Amino acid sequence: NLRTDVWPTYEAPFVRRHPHADVGDDAVSAREAMVGLFGLVPHWAGEVTFGKRLYNARSETVAEKPSFRDAWRHGQHCIVPVERIYEPDWRGGSAVPTRIQRKDGLPMGIAGLWASNRKATGEELLTFTMLTVNADDHELFKHFHKPQDEKRMVVILREDQYDEWLTATPEKSKDFMRQYPAHLLMSAPDPDRGKRKR
């Protein structure tokens, strides 16, 4: 029973390459949908709360950061399917939650990394994070976050990149770290997002 509104450490679906995709059996799908916690918990971490800080991974430093580098080096790629994402628009002086989605209404597939952890709970725990790139010059994402902060955006993949991303080597993975075209996206304020419904 997954929630439709996902925050860090909530359960949500992600798609990864099936571990037996290479066996040559037509009965084995190339991809598998899994459920994990939003926010990466590295295999060595002893606390699930790690994921509260690790829901985004900066593409520029992901290969070096201790929290992400093992998943990056082992090609633990995933796709995070979402209908929309939210960012704070500060242009009016205070943060207004703003909904961003594709203009064509199709879901977005966001490039991510997944990890497996047994230390935090004693059982296998799957978690994932979304990759981000600089968006200082992006026609849409440059409007979000505080004026003095660097602008960032998640890496939205094209459908024809999905299988390539799931099988990409670490050397090829940087090629996917690109901005998604602003003209294919739309945004709208959603000021009630996150408020408790009465």
C-alpha cells in the first residue's frame, strides 16, 4: 500500500535491471520493479535515518562520496518513476511548493542509484536516490530554491535511454548526466502540498 506522496525514507517503487537478465531465458524480464525507501542507505550504514539526507546524489561528486561511490562503481542504476516532482519557488520572497511534470502528461523516469543494506534493520533493506545536475541556466529549474543557492535538477531520462542507463558502466554513466529540455516540462504552484488535510 504505497503512498502517492513520497518524502525521504518513505517506501516507493523503483526499477532496476533484473539480476538474471543475462541468462538468456525469455521468461526473465530485462527490468524488475522493486520497492525501497526513498533516500539511499549505504551497505555499511547502521541507521535507516541516513536516507533522510541522501535522497539526492550530485552527479559531479557521486563517484567519490563515501555514501554513493560503491553503488556508482558497481553500476547499481535504477529508474525512479514519478508523475511529478516538487520544488520550492522563492521568487515571491517565501517558499511556494511548485509541481513540475512533463507537458505530455507521461510519467518521468529519473536516473537513480539503489543500494542493499542488512546492517540497519537485520534484514535486507533496499533504498534508492535520485541523481542531480546543475540547473543555474535551465529555463525552468533556475527559478527554484533560495536566490543565493545553486540551482539543481533531477536527471530525467528519455524513454529510449532507460535500458541503456540500467546497463551503463561507470565510465559511460556520466554521459546521462544532462538537463532535460525545459520546453518539454510545465510547472504550477501547489501551495497546499505538505499541509495536513483536515
